[in-house]
Amino acid sequence: MTRKHNFSAGPAALPLEVLEQAQSEMLDWQGRGLSVMEMSHRDKAFVEVAETAEQDLRDLLSIPANYKVLFLQGGATSQFGMVPMNLLRGRSSADYINTGVWSRKAIQEAARYASIAQAGSTEAQGYTRVPTQAELTLNPEAAYVHYTTNETIGGVEFDYIPDTGSVPLVADMSSDILARPIDVSRYGLIYAGAQKNIGPAGLTVVIVRDDLLGNTLAGTPTMFDYKVHADADSMNNTPPTFAWYMTGLVFKWLKAQGGVEAMAVRNQRKAEKLYAAIDASDFFANPIDPVNRSLMNVPFTLADSALDGRFLQEAQASGLLNLKGHRSVGGMRASIYNAVPEESVDALIAFMREFERTAG
Amino acid sequence: MTRKHNFSAGPAALPLEVLEQAQSEMLDWQGRGLSVMEMSHRDKAFVEVAETAEQDLRDLLSIPANYKVLFLQGGATSQFGMVPMNLLRGRSSADYINTGVWSRKAIQEAARYASIAQAGSTEAQGYTRVPTQAELTLNPEAAYVHYTTNETIGGVEFDYIPDTGSVPLVADMSSDILARPIDVSRYGLIYAGAQKNIGPAGLTVVIVRDDLLGNTLAGTPTMFDYKVHADADSMNNTPPTFAWYMTGLVFKWLKAQGGVEAMAVRNQRKAEKLYAAIDASDFFANPIDPVNRSLMNVPFTLADSALDGRFLQEAQASGLLNLKGHRSVGGMRASIYNAVPEESVDALIAFMREFERTAG
């Protein structure tokens, strides 16, 4: 067995130690004679798995006590609908910041339920940066302000938390949650699909201030009501137990690494060296304003796009997987989430230099 | 490692061979140097996993070409809302057959969107049987007729497919799909949470006749629109890839066992011997009308409920797990899904006889 360097944007690399533990106890979890995936979610032992995962996430992000942590299904795409259905609370409009593909998807779904204003947009700049605080036009009557902390496809990330006064701030953190410490108290609601920086696909984490719950739009399906899930400790119905368990292992791994503070240092180092390699060469380019370059998703282009196919082929032959850019932007993209080791980034940089030398 | 006998109602036992395969390739799937859980759902290799799983399910159940097969999230509880939101198609009422806890939950959610009539109910009989065809009162103007083929908690199962004329028939088959052959062409829509007879929790299979798609209720979230998922081959957003892969392994396993025809023979034999053991004793009892006894979930009581705790404790000590009945009905319940081997049923029967001899 040879593990390769995996730069997938999601579902993405998982920590090797986590996969090894899951493997070792797959047929017989904790000596109980069955897999954790064969147990009822109501089993006391599984409830402990679930509660421990929640507590570990609370510890990692210092989540205040007045926030509920939910483990749901449906991905960020379900959240695009759940957020307006739950957070409009009798208001008719919400503000959205538009910084790329995922922001636009969130806007599109929310617009089915409310009047949506773009509080800021960098579409005219080709999404190469995010709007500054001074560029935001915020409506004090808005039900909430929504933004995408990191655009997985564009590779553009907020370098600040928007100040929205008393209007609740909602963030899609699917691709950069747990990459660094965050001040949860600045947010009304945070959501993240698990499959980038948390665990396997099929789980969505929601962190929501409890005073925002309990006032859904008429016609909201029960499964789209945060309060139903909060009241049932995310067990209103059968949760994705294996994904929840895996997520718990990732949280334990993060703690063992030194928590999100240590991950931030490592992530910074990984990203800086990769951007530096790109900037040092005329052969590679990244178009994003340096202050908004993503810590997690690094898109780059080759000076001659005719070489893209060869680059990907030789990268794969060198054990560097999943570097193809998203079909909507082309070029390359290296996703370097928490679970991608620094050695993978080093291997990529070495390959890029060698490729430029031989093909450039 | 000692694998025990697992009678969990769900999440439930998985075939040992499936767990072993998942374990063996957990760090390195097909020699690619990464786990199947770490791959993009858009990766050609994963798309093949997904398509193969669908084709195998089509083969197993002989699903006609004019039916879509969807792999979704959210469990049967999401389907309780999705069914009316998609299938009302401008009509104002639907018929539901009430045979127990899960039927009632489906009715409760549907009643938020339409006028729901109980086309039949055995509530007055304590749900010890299902209504006969002659007892059904069907409204020819109903948008659809919904029923629960097998009540997981009550252990009561339909012994016939209701004839609803031209009104589409919708079935919650969460706990008995793939237990025997079914005539899919009799149905408008079939749904099943995976965690009983299909795979791990977090995946829901929907089989739907294609002419029923595309006419959702106003305000239906995009993720609740069957047509969106059908048009995107269930990849409108990131699907639960690992659960989908595991489900594919279960389908391959079912084919290797001889398909649902062979499973039906084995399931019949397992259930018959367990019910025979219950009926042969005055110490154990099952209240369900023999024609409607569930093939999958066998609830039984002890003549002296004061012995329940001891029964469960000694069963566990003998390697027989998860026999406690649902909290709403008490007593015991043995769920004997496809993946529960006949030897587990034999071990349970032997234990029951011994317990009666020593404690009865």
C-alpha cells in the first residue's frame, strides 16, 4: 500500500491516523462484537460517541454555551434553503455578500423565500478579492447577512469578519472551518458540509445561536427546522452515524495536533510556501489579491494552458492526485486542508519546479 | 475479535463480507493510494461506483426503465415531507393507510401540506394486523395512496400490495426493501432509509416513476425536489459517498447470495422458525395476526415482564445483542434483516429455550 498526495477539493483527504483507527475497529468496535455502523443511534455507547464529538468541537472552536451544535444531513446546499426558512423570522429581506460560485448558489436559493440584496459583490473584479467592510451596504432591517468565508472554487477568502451591527451574521464555512481559530460569538449561524475539513461526506455541522431558533416560515419541512434538531440533540431521526463517528475521530486528531491554533500555524506555512512557489515563477500564476488568497484552496494556471493535460498526467504519475481545477475556471487547484500533510505541499512544489524546468 | 449476533432494528447488522472488504480497502481503494471516502464524487472512478450500485439495485428489483433511482440524504423522515411536496401535483388530498408508528409519522408530516384521509386503519385493533383490501376506502381523486409495507416497531407487515387503480401507490419500504422480490411497476414511488436492509445510515433510496416528477408545491426547497436529483443523477450536490459505496457492496453481496429470490427463501425460513419457537411456548408471545407477521422485525413478550431485564442481560452475555423492544411497546424485538445470518436466529432460539427452562 502506498498512500498518495491527495489535493481533492472535497470529498477530501482525511488524516491517515483517523482512517487507520476506523479500519482497525471496523468489524469490532471497542470489543463489542459489531461495527459502530451496525449500532442503533439510541445505544448509550453511540450517544456517547455523538456527545463526545460535539464537546470536542465546542472545545476546538470555544463555542459559547448559548449556541447549539447540530449534526445534520444534506450538505451546504440544504443550508441554502434552511437558513432563510429559519432565520427570516417574519422579516422580508436578507443581505448576501457575493464572492463567487458558492455565494451565488446561496443567493439563488434564498431568493425563493425572501427579497435578497447584494450587500457587496466583487463579480466585476472577477472575484479576485472580497469586498472590504467599507464597500458593504448593509440594511439594518435585514433578517441576517450571509457570506461565504472561503470560496472553494475561486480560492478567495475573507481576511476579516464583517461587522453587521445587531443583524445576525451567517457564514458558510464549508471549506475553511477548523483551519484557524474563529470568534463564534460574532456569528448568528455557521454551517459547514463535513467533506472538506471535518470528515466524510454526508454530514453537515451547524452552529447556531439559540435565540434564533423556533420561528420558521410556513411550509418548512420538519427536517428543515433547526429547532426540531436542536431539541432532539440531532437525533430527531436516524443520523448518519458512521460519518458522525468519523468526524469525532477527526476532532480528537485535531486536539492531538494542538487544536486549531496549531493547525493555523501549519496551514499558514503550507499556503505561504505554495503561493511563494507560484509567485516566484512566470510559468505559474494565481490571480487572487494576496490579502484574500485562500488558506485552503489554491487555484493556479500554467502560462501555456496547452500543457495542462501533461501537467496533470505527470503529477498523477508522481503520486500527486486531484489537481485539476474546477470545470468552471479551468487550470489547476490544490486543496490543502488540515488533513493534507506539509510533505504533500512540499512534494507538489518540487514537482511544479521540475515540470517548469522540463516543460516550461 | 468475536463478532456477535446483532438484532438491532437500525442502524443494523451489515454482511460480514461487506465490512471486511471495506476494511481491507479503507486506506487504499483499488490501489489508487487513497480511501474511497477521500475521492471527489465527480471522479470518474467514483461515478462508476455510483452507477454500478444503481444498476445492481435495478437488477435486484427488476426496476422498469421508466423509473428513476435516487440516492438521497435525510432518511424516511425527509421523505414524509418530500412525498406530498412532490406528488400532490395540484391536488389537495392524499390517502394514507395507518398501520402503526411509522404510518402515523408520515401522516402527521403530510397533513401540513394537504388534506389527509385515512384510507384504512387498524389502530382500533392495536395494530395487530393491517387492513384488508376490502377494508380500504380509496378516494379516486386522491393525489396518491401512501402505506408502510412493514412497521419496524409493531412488527406488522402487508401480505398484499393494495390495489389503488390509477391513483399512484407510494410505499415506505425502509425495513423490508430487498427482503423479497417486489413488483415495482405497481408503485408510483418507493422509498427506504438505508440503515436497515441496504447499508449504513445517511443514505435514502427512492424509486420513482418518471411521469410523477416536476410538479412540486410552491416553496419546496431545491433539495426536496425529486426532479433536481433525478436530472443530476443524485449528484446535484455532494452525496454521502462512503454510504453509497457501502450500499453498492451490499448489492453485490445480495447478487452473490442469489438475489432477492434467494434472500426471500432464507428470510422465510429464519422468520418461520423464530415465530414457531415463540408459538410453541406459553412463556413467549407475539400478538400479530399470523398473515401479517413481519419477516424482518419480530417483537415478542415474556409472560412475566419482571424477567425482561434478566433476559436482556443474559442474552447479551450469550452474545445476543440489541434485543430490547422499542420504548413505545416494551418487551423484546429481534430484527432479522438480510444481513442477519440464520445461525444468529438459531442461537437466539436456543437461548430462548434455555432461558425459559431456567427462568420460566
